[in-house]
Amino acid sequence: MTTPTRDDLIDFVYEEARMLDDGRFDEWLDLWTHDSYYWMPLDYNQEDAKHVTSLLHEDAFMRKLRVERFKGERTFSQKPKTRCHHVLNRPFIDHMDEEKGEYVTHTAFHYVETRLDDQILLAATARHELKLIEGKLKITHKRVDLLNSDAAFGNIQMFL
């Protein structure tokens, strides 16, 4: 890919969600740069990821650890495995800097997670900061804002 089109950026966001729904976690890990972060703020309009408590703030090591734990045969709390489903609105393209190869998308979505008799539904928005590296789009930063981030949550096992 030389310069991604708007459709390429939109397809990237859809494909990431599909990877998570299909359980293709190793492919999902490959979408990220080595220095990227996956952030889910605790507070509405939270700006600080480092000095204020967040629901999650994961670097490459933590994302890989989460995937390994989830896939592990000895993770008895995941027998049977949790499953998820993303329903995405069409992503907006908020920024395109073709010279720098940097792009930003904004996507509203609903997330359903289920395991045994339990099912949760969350509404959220995702902001993907993407960079074109060696002809491939990579995630440099992903922020997921839950609509009700200030609510009490049980365990969210999967990936929003």
C-alpha cells in the first residue's frame, strides 16, 4: 500500500474488530507498533493516561500478556472461553496527513461479551491513531471511551 484511501482506513477499523470477534488475537497483536498504547479512560473526557487511574493502559507487553492469558490452557476461569461481538458504526476519518503517513479515525460501536449465562452490552467510541509503516497501516494509539465509564464494572474479559 502506498497511500491509504479513506476506504482503506475504514476497512482497517472493520478488520480489527473482525479479528477480535473471530479470536484471531495473534493477527490483532501484529496490527500494533512496538511502542503503541491501548487506553481506556476511567473518567469522561479524561486527558491524562499516565497520572490518572484508567480502566486500562496497555503497552505491547501487557497486550501480549492479556492474549497469552486468554488463550492459555490453564486459564480455568476461561473454560469455556468468553466470546465477543462488535457492531460498528461507519468510522469517521478525523485526520489524514499523507506526507507523514499519519491517520486518525473515530468509531462509535456496541460491544457484546458473553460467557455461559452472562452477557454484557457496552456502548463506546474508539479513536485509532494509525501510521503507514513499510506499506502497512499500524496502530500507534487506540483509545476506547465507554459511554458509562463511571459505572461499576465486573470483569471485562475480551477486547473492545
